[in-house]
Amino acid sequence: MPYNIIVLIKVIPDLEQIKPNPTTGEIVTDRTPLRLETLSENAIEAAVQLKEKYGGKVFGLIFGKPESAPMLKKAFAMGVDDGIVITGYKGNNPVYTAEVLCGKIKGMQYDLIIAGNQSADTYTGLLPGIISGKLGINLLGNALTIALEERKIRVKSTLEKKIQNLNATLPAVVSVTQETNQPRLPPVMQIMAAGRKQIVTEAAQPQTMTGTLQISNKAPRSERKRQLYEKPEEGIAAVVRAIKEEIR
Amino acid sequence: MIYLSSVLLLIGLLVAVASFLYTLYSLFWNAVKIPEKKIRMKISLPRRIYILIRNVALQGKLFKDLSGGIMHALMFWGFVAFAGYSATFFARGIDPSYELISPGLFKDVIFLTVDIFAIVVIVDVIYAVSRRWILKIPRYQGYNGFEAAFILLLVSVLMVTYYALGVLRMDGASAGIPGAIMEGIPPAFTPVTGFFASLFPAASGSGAVDLYWVLYSIHAIDFLTFLVYIPTSKHLHLVAAPLNVLLSKDTKPAQLTPIDFENQKRFGASDIRDFSWKDYLDFYSCTECGRCTYNCPAFLTGKTLSPRDIIWDLREVVIAQGSKARHSGIEERDKILTPVIGDPISEEDLWSCTTCMACVEQCPVMIDHVEKIVDMRRSLVLNQGKAPKETIETYTNMENYGSPWVNDPSTRGDWAKDLGINILSETQNDDFDILYWVGCVASYDRRNQDIAKSIVSILKKANVKFAILGSEEKCTGDPAKRTGNEYLAQNLATANIETLNRHKVHRVITGCPHCFNSLKNDYKAMGLEMEVIHHTEFINQLVSLGKLDLKSLESDDKEKFTYHDSCYLGRYNKIYEEPRTIIKAVTDNYEEMEMNKSKALCCGAGGGRLWMNETVGTKISHKRMEMADKINATTVVTACPYCMVMLDDARRVMGKEEKMHITDIAEFVASRLN
Amino acid sequence: MKTLIFSDDGEIAAQISSYLKEGFENTIVTLKGEEGKCRRSGARSMFIFTGQPTASGLSLALKKLKDQNSADLVFIGSTAIGRDTAGLLAGSGGFKPLSEVTSVQFSNGKATTTRYLYGGKSVLTEESDSNLFVVAPGISEASLTENETEITEISLDQSPVTVEGEDQKSTGGADIEKAKVIVSIGRGLGKPDGLKLVEQLASAVKGEIAGSRPVCLDYHWLSEDRQVGLSGKKVRPRLYIALGISGQIQHIAGMRGSRTVVAINKDKSAPIFEECDYGLIGDLYTIVPKLVTALTS
């Protein structure tokens, strides 16, 4: 049977191109190029694969900035049917993000919500749970495989030491990992068709965010230190200190 | 009897010619009607005629394999000579009073040529037989032995009966027989026949006449069989190859046909309609000689890719599906034309190609294997989104970072920060004469940065006013283009062309043959007019103008240098001599490896292979380093960053670090500047 | 303050409990079979869950425990199931979560926390009134006391998500992509025998062993799944120790994301020294034993 799938797509500043302000050490990402978060690509791939297998529609939801719009086109190219960009993302606050997303989702028809399990920029990993909690629907996290049958969902969930076979009923939230699939390279026809699609944007509701106060956001250190010791004995102490620091 | 034989011969000839022409019509009309790929050909007629004379009449490309070339050329020339004889044979056989060529010295000379070449062909057939079945030349093995044997049999019977008829004629057995075409030729002009006649006692009487009739019939039937057989076998090349050479895209490798994404519906080649009429002519011209495959770096190192099989497999699909598809409607055609990728052509083979052009270079009939392979890659990438995992990653990187690797583009010019040169992304100072296009490898790879620095020091020494683009430079798109991602390649090219125009660049020097080829040929096809020079050309100019004073190092005496040709410099752009001239200007201790210049073995990195795994067979780069080791080279000079990465790695993995160095021509020169 | 600490990984729970020593009254919770270190981590009370854990089941049970113990703060170890559990708690109300914290201090009712952002490229320091903290593994060493805490077993509530069997993950294959510490070897190791020395170093730093392409694909000293590089795995450990690796661009592409890179190579001009924080130029066979001694003493 066909399913309506919502895929949550995250747009992040490209981590490779993030640099600290050389004088203050503060991280500024305003002008860093954006990209699709890798796990969102896995989520899109999973959603599109389910659509191809069972039929239905995939709706892409981006909570970001107006500049995130091209990333929705990328999702369209990969096989997402429809979508929207909600603008007004104010930095990492999973509770607020979930609030905005759930506000939108509540007005929609859906069977399944798919998201990445942990995004590469903030690494919180809380969003799938918060959304599941807020919507009061089942959470099946860290899915390696997803199978649907009528109103039932079965997922192989990968934990640190074992893989659980989870069962639940729809609707549900599923989070995927990088091992779940290999995101596709979209065919050019679809890239071009996606390019011609209109992107709908709307402002986030609610607009105010409460919570944490950011005190500082600094690079732990700048570039590679490149402390070279031509007489290795002289460097051993420093190296041991650095190693101990990292394996603490 | 005479009347009957004339009629039979006429009927036989009509049937054979009709069959010959119908088969050809069918094949060539398929080539006109089925292909949808449009190509542009821009070569002048004089140039075409030159190519035709060189490669057909003079059999030029065949001599790249000397013994095979001699064998084929003798056979070819023999047949050309024999054509005059055969025409006369049939003309006279049908109308005994008809003189196709008026008697006289001209005719005598033609027959003298025939008489000599016929024996040459017989000896040549024996040689051909021994190559295939006694010497067992590898490239022939397993390919259509029956066809070859049958053709060789027809040829030898044709030649033997020619002499037998001549001998009998001298004995007078041919009196009144229509095909006795050599009457009137002075014996001095048929010396070989005369020699054979002297070996046998003169035959006479009705027995001789009967024998003459028998041989006459065999000779005629042999020829007609040959005529019928040609278009249905690999000997179709007798017709197709000269045409293919005449209509070829010149001896320089053709640029890949661009895709018009706005107006085209099908991208790349999925089934036989996605090729061009010229591709069909390529298929028809293939003789399965195997020169391509036995020069293919992938094949030579144990991969299953065989350019010959690619062409031959496609030809078989064209022959199997062509006529049916031509006679059917569009919807039916979709069912008849099955995808060629998967079966018969495996995806793995398509990805094994380094686009090194060794196959194209070798092909005597000027088939372009590489464009077809890239067209099929295009089909995989652009229609199905299929490519090796690592290749897909390089696409993502090229999109995000303008480099096949994960590199922060803002750091692209960092290697040059302390060199005091004009970095355009920082200065926006367009006051320069020449742009040094660094390329991704030299920008980001530590080893290759040394080469970039050497180029800078040479440019400085020669007082050239130059600049680099810094973070405004992006990958030229070569790795995307050669792996079939034309869409990404065009996007990158468009961005770079915009940048180059903005800085009003008219002259570019680059150290990377892949960038060089893109900028010079691919970008030109997109409308960018500028002079593009590779650093080997540039340095060679400087040296020959005396602007660089080179000294030899003391260590040079203990070294043995060799030069490894880059495919994109050599076969793609015909730059073979410049680097050699530079090296030899400094040292006499130079020796060529086997497989050099136009026959050079690829390093294994082209065609996007630098970013793929090479797991089957031995590594191409290792094979190349073995060749360097064989001549005890101590320094391999390269002129390509891809080659540098591959060979340097091979050298280390093979444990030859101590013994062998790899240096770029720019480093070679920079370290010897006075 | 009263805290409730949970992790399905007993080691992490013990680490958190050890970290929250002064001024905290800890209740520690883990799964049955994971209680080992937790018992001696100085917690006031201790519970273990029995039955198949799911995030939904765990969140319901933890909510109940928090209320029963009137805990002010909840700490959850950052594991796959831990993050999901924390998310569910935060989503169903009553919690203000903060994730992946690497340190936390309380004063005036506010929590000051730090965490890594952008794949370790920045450290975020924040002040909040959060009461649910997902704690990154390794916040401190699990320091053990003599006293063992009493254990109460609790059966996990029925969960709307049910577990129908589980598979053990194959332990044979190395998971270097997730490793926090990697000791990576290159061709410069010279001989497969050298692996013994490498193993000593790896065990001293609790790291996985990985290698460059020649070592994995050409010489087969290591299995292919341990190959770091463009055509192998991309790794982002906290610590990457490169032994006898020259650092070709294809290799750098696979380890550039590492936080701290230590390189040992006898070739002074090896490109790896451009990509490292600490570089020791010399023979790894003399340097590594000294490192091992210094690290284990």
C-alpha cells in the first residue's frame, strides 16, 4: 500500500570550510557555503526507496534559511516529490527545531517520518526522539533496514554492540544511519526537472526560541601545530602529553 | 559452351553483386537511419585526402605493428593490383570481344604488377597462416579462426588458379576460352607465370582444355564467393575501412561530443540508437585484429576490458538488431533495441578504461573506442546515477569544493602564499601576461606542490609576468567529463570560463596535461579562445631561445634518465619531443623505456581512475615502473601530476624508493638553473 | 542536588557518576549485565533494568524513577539508544535537554556546559537551566570505590515498540570509522613483524589499528576494512598516530578530519609532517617503544 513519508532534511554549513575568526577565535559560519547534511541524504534515499517499493509520496521538510532552498532542489532530484523550506533557523536547539517542525507536521497527512540519527554539525542526536515524543508516535531509531506491511513497521536498529529487530505500528519516526544505504547520484533529467520546480518557503512558527545562552563558540585550536622534532627524544614528552590529553 | 559460360558468369556476377550491394545497403542504411547521436566533423577535404592516402593507400597506421603491417600491406597492394585483372576477367568472360583496358604498355604493366604480386600474396598467405596457427601471435587467438581460414583459403585458391590458368594459357589450352584475358600480353610481362610454365611439361589436347575450364570455373566461383562473403564477415572492412578513414575525425583524438542538456532527451549511449553513423562505420570497419586490446593498459595488466570486444560486441548488436529496428515503428523499436550495458558490455569493463587512447592510436582503421566507452559511462552516470562509489564521492567534492578531493577551496592558493606572486583571488590585479593554471593536484598535494614551486621559479627566472587564480580556480572538470558526468563537467567549465573571461586571460600555462587538454580543447569547444601552453612546451621554448641557462649536475653522470609520456600530453596533444629535448639538453644519460611516445603505457590514472580502486590484476603503475626498472633507470621524468602520484606510489610500494627517483620536468629544470 | 544517571553502557554510567562527585546525590541506572563498574562508582542508590530495552520503554521507566526519587537532574550517556531515550523524554515534556556535553558545572541554578560543534572544529560553551544532559563518553575516568551500592531490579515497562530478537554485531571487523583513537601504519613499518610493536602502542592508547593502502591492499598486513584513505575509510578520531606513513594525498583525504595527528617517520620530507600536530623524525622502531613505556608508566 502507498505511504506518505515526510523526510526531515538538514542543511548545514560545510564543515571543511568552517574557519575561526583569526583574531577572536570565534567560529563564524555566516558565509560558509551550505550543503546537505550527509545523513539527510541517507534519510532521503531511505524515503525514496520506500516510495519506490510500496508507492506513495515523499515530502521534504527543511528548517533552515532562505539560502537553504537549493538543497530542496537536490532532494527533489533524488526523488522527493514535494517539499517546503521553513525559514528562521536560529542555530542548534533541538527542542525549538522540533517545535517548529511538529507545528508543520501536525497539519499534514503522514505515515512515516524519516530523519538522520545524528547530524554532523551539532551531533545532538535528539531530534528524532523529541519529535516522536511531541507527536506521540513511535520511535524506531538507528534503522539499518525498514520494512512496511499494512500499518506495521519493522526495523533493524543498530546499537553499539548489537542489532535489535524492532516492531511497531504506524505512524512512526525512523532515524537512519550512514550504513543504512548509499545515497544515489540523481539522474540529470531529474536534476533538471528539479531545477525548474518552484520552492515554497514559509516563516517558522513560533518565532521565539528559549533556552540556552551561548557564552562562546571557539575553535579548540587553529591549524595543525606542526611541531616537528628532528631529535625524537626531545619530542617524546610533548607527544605523550598530547596523547594523554586525547585519550583521557 | 562459350555462350553458356558467358551467361552463367553473367548470372553469377549479377547475383553476387546484388547480394554484395544489398548487404551493404542494409548495413549502411541502418547506419543512416538508426543512430540518433549527432556529430560535427570539421576537417578539410585536402586533409581528408591526405589521411586517406597515408592510411589506406600507404597503409600508414598498420606499420605501428611492423610485421603485421608488412603482411597486411602486401596483401592489400596485391589485391589492388589484382582488381584490375579481375575486372578484365569478368568483362571478357561475359563478352569475349570486350577490351576493358586497351592493349598496350599500360595494360602490360598492370599485368606485370599482377603477376608479381600474386606470388607475393601467396607467400603472404603462408606467412599469415603461420602467424595465426604456428607462431600463435596472441592477439589473434580465439578470434574468428574460421573466418580467417576461409578467407585465406579463398585468397590462395584465387592466386593459385590465376597462375595455373596462365600456365595452361601458355600451353595453348585457352584458345577460344572467354576468360583468357592475358592474350596479347608479352611473355616478358608475366615472368612468374612463365617461370611456373617452365617447371611443368606442356599440357595439350582436350584434357588441358577441360582442366582449363575447371580451373576457370573455380577461379570465377572463388571470386564470386568472396564478393558475397565480404559484407557478411569481418572482411566488410575492405569496404568500410577506407570509408572510415576518409570520414575519420583526424589523427588527433577527437574531443568528446558535448551534450545539449536543454534539448536532448537521451544522454550517452544506452542502446545502439545512441551512437552516431560514424560509430556504425567504426563497427563495420573492425577486423578484430586486436592491436587495440594488446596495447590497452587495462588488458595488459589482467583486467577483462578489451577495446576490440567492446567494438565487436556493439557491431554484433547492430547487426542483430539493426535491420529489424529500421523496419519497425518507434514503439516497436523500443522493444527491439535492448541496452548494451550489462550484456554484452559489462559495467566493470567500462570503468576499467583509463581513456589513454592507446587503442585509438593503434587502430589501423581509425576506430575511436574511447568515445564509445565514455558515451556508455555517460549513460550510466547521467541516466541511472551509477558510478563507482569513490567516483560519486569525487563528484560531490567537485561540486562542493571545486576539487576532486575534500579540500577547503579558500586554501587553494596557500602553497604560493610566501612566494610573492600575484594571486588573483587576493589581488584582483589583472596586470599579467600569462596565467599559470595550477590545477588541483599541484595545489593540494604536498609532493606536487614542489612541482608548482619549480614552475614558479622557472617563470620568475625567465622574467615572465604571471599570476595564479588562487581560490578562484576550480577543477577543470576533466575527471567528471572522462567518467561520463558531462553535466558536472559543463558546470565546472562554465564557472572557470567565466573566471578566465573576467580576468581577461589570453594565455595560460599549466603543468597538468589533464587541465591542459581541458582548457585547450574542451573549453575551446565551449567558445573560449585563448592560447594554452603546457609547461614542457614553455620550458622547451625558453631553453631553445636561450632564456634559461641550464647546467648539468655532478650527479647527472651517475644517473640514467628516462621519460614517461603522459597520455593527455602525448597521444591527446602530440607533445612527445619537447620534454625529451629538454632532458637531452642537459644529459646524455638518457634511455627510452619500452612502450614510449605514441605507444606509451598509461600510468593508470586517466579517465577518472586516479580516484578509483584498482583491484583486478596487477597495477598499471607497477607495470610501468617495472619497465623503468628493466632499463635500470635511476630517475623517471614525468610531466603530469597524475603520473607523479601513480608512479611515486608504485615506486614506494614496490620498494624501489632508494633505487629510483621520480621527478617532474619542471623540477628537473629548476634544480639545474644557472 | 539529586541526580538520575542512566546509560545502557555501564562504563559510561560509571564515568558520569564518578564525574558528579561533590555535592551530588547520584542514583545510577543501567541494564542488567552492565552493572559491574556502576556498583562501585559511589552512587547513593542503583537500579538495573531487566527485559529488552527500547528507547520508549526506557524513557517511560526513567520518567517514573525520576519522579519517585524526586531527582533534579537527569544524565544520560550518549549511545544510540541513550540519545533516543533522552529525545523522547525531552519531547514528552518536563525536560530541557543539552546534548553531547563534555563538561558541566553548576552555579546559581545554572549549568555551564561545553560541547564540540562542527565535527570538533569548535567548542561551544553555554549557560542554561537545562535539567537533562546527554553526556559524551569519556567525561572522566570511572573511579571506583570500595563500597558496593545496593541494586534494585526493575522490569522495563511494556513499550509500544517491541523487540523481536537481536543479532550480535560481528566483532571481527574493525570499525575504524567510529574509533576515537587510531594507530595507523604505512609502508614504513617495513615488515609485518613490526605489527607486534604497533599492537603494544595501540593497547596503550586504547586505539584501533588501521593502515594505508599499500599495507592493506598490496601487502595484506592488515585486512581491507582497516584501510584509511580516499579509496578506504574516512576517519575522524580524536587522535591519529601515523607510523611510517608518508602521507600521500590519497591517504590524507581519509584522515584529514582527525583532531590531533602524531606522525613518526624517518623521512623528514614526508608530506605527513605537513598534516600533523606533532612529528617525530626518526626510526619508529626506536621511538615507539619509548612512547609505550612513557604511556604505560
